[in-house]
Amino acid sequence: MQDFTKHTGVVATLDRANVDTDQIIPKQFLKRIERTGFGQFLFFDWRFLDDGTTPNSDFELNQPAVKDASILITRKNFGSGSSREHAVWALDDYGFRSVIAPSFADIFFNNCFKNGVLPIALPEADIDELFKRAEANSPYTLTVDLENQVIRDDAGFERSFEVESSRRHNLLNGLDDIGLTLMQEAKITEYENARTW
């Protein structure tokens, strides 16, 4: 997993609440066995018209100014619905390193940390301010500093955020569940070698 210390990137806004995992990655695209390649299907039903190939020019992520966005700002209860981890894989594969919202669905929130995407919960007033700044400054850029647990822009906006310490440690060091297990590889090997079965 890629580590996350500090990231500066273009912001894309998604002014919708209660975005569920089926909207993030529709069910027909869940047949892949790899964790990559899902970015092309992110928000598919919104990004494309009914023919499935023509980009929807009205959709937020299809605007030229946010073509290379790596930070998503959205509304409350992001990632609700089914517990598909593919939703985070799609965000990550598309290029998003962080999602900022007032609240997240619990399972989606946990899946973000397990896959190197930093979810940041901020009060709705701060989210409103970020939306205003993004609308007034296109492209709008933010810095997400996990080491100091702060987000800031170049025009004076700065807010701190909370991240549970073990999750922060894992992201800073690029450790997922497998990486944490591999840190104990010598002990695991020693244990296996001591068993005669």
C-alpha cells in the first residue's frame, strides 16, 4: 500500500449527500478479480450518458478543471449501502488519495484506511466553505497533511482533523493488513519451524 504523509492535489466536488457504494461503483463492474482497473467505472452511471460511452458533460468529475483531481469533497453519509470494498478500489484507481465529507458510512470509512485512501470528516460548515472556495477558484488545490493532521489551501483556509492513532501510523507507513502481518514474518517462520506437523 502506498504511504500517505502529505498530499497536495486538485479538488473535485460532488455536491450530493448519501452517495452509496452502488453509485460509486455499479454492481455490474464487480466481476473483476484484480484490485486495479476499477477507476474507469467510478460513478459510471453519472459520468456517462445512457449509451455508456458518451461522457455526461454536466457531471462534476467530467469538468476539465478537475480532470486530474486527487481530493474529493462531498456531502454527508458518503459510502452508504452495501459493504463492497470495490468502491474504495475505484476511488483509489481513479486517483483519489483523500475524501473529505461531514460523515461516512462505517464500513466504507474502514475500507478507506485499509486501502490507503484517507477519509476526513469535517463539520458541515467547513464543507460548505470548501465548496465555496472550490467554486470560486477553479482549479482549487488543497494540501492534506496527515503528519500534522491539518488541511489547508493557499488562501488561508486551514482546519485540523482527527485520525485514530493506529490508522494514522498505518497510512503514514503504507501498512495494510498484509503489511502488518509481514512485519511479523520472522516470528511466524520461527513458529512454523518449531512445529513438526
